[in-house]
Amino acid sequence: MKGHPWEAGYDPGEPVARAVASLLTGSAPRRVVVSSFNPLALRVIREQAPGVRTAVLTSPAFELASNLYAAVEGGHEECHVPARILTHGFVDDAHAADRRVVAWTVNDPEELRRFDSWGVDGIITDDTRAAREALRRSG
């Protein structure tokens, strides 16, 4: 979820929360994760759509430790962090805190394989076919 509180008409999440909640009412709920840079928006999602996974997005300008702290304190299941600042130590720390790690945006096959070897739980990529091929080749 993107947006800033100072924007005209900003609503930190109620329409998205309702949409997400409606997705989960069917016979086969989908895996949904709502992530945002804004902890207030994530709080609205957690209140409006309990049971939906949430994740703290971190900008490259922030320390990774702040992402993990925000995830733990906010009750968020995942840490979504920029690939260019991700470290193996952060992955280990997040897993020790029972948090999943998703790296964004990963398009380089070598980087993808390295993150896979670190136990990164997911990636955000611009090319899912190339990502699957890179992982299949690392085998």
C-alpha cells in the first residue's frame, strides 16, 4: 500500500482492508500479504482484516534493524527489504524472530541464487520466468 498521510484524500487502508477481507471469504482463501512503508496503514489492515499477513517495507535509506524492530513490535509476519542492502545476518536475525524475509527487487540470477542459499523466503521480481529458471538451474 502506497500513499502518504499529507496527500489529499489519504485513507491509510480501509478500502484495501475491505477488499482483502472480501478475498478471504471464499471457500479457498488466497495467500495475501499487505505491505507498506507506513506503519499506520498496516495497523488499519490488521484491525480491519484480522488474519491477513502484513509486512513492513523498508527504504534503502533505513537500517535493516529498524525493519525487524518494526515488524516485531507491530506484529507483522514479514520483513520486505531492498535487495541491495540485504545481508545474510539480517535473514538469520529475522528468522530467529520468527519473521519471513522478502527481498525486492531481485532480477539478477546470481543474486537470486545467493538469497536462496541464505534462506530468503521470497523475492519480488520483474521477471518471474527468469527467476524460476535461475532457481531451477541452481538445483
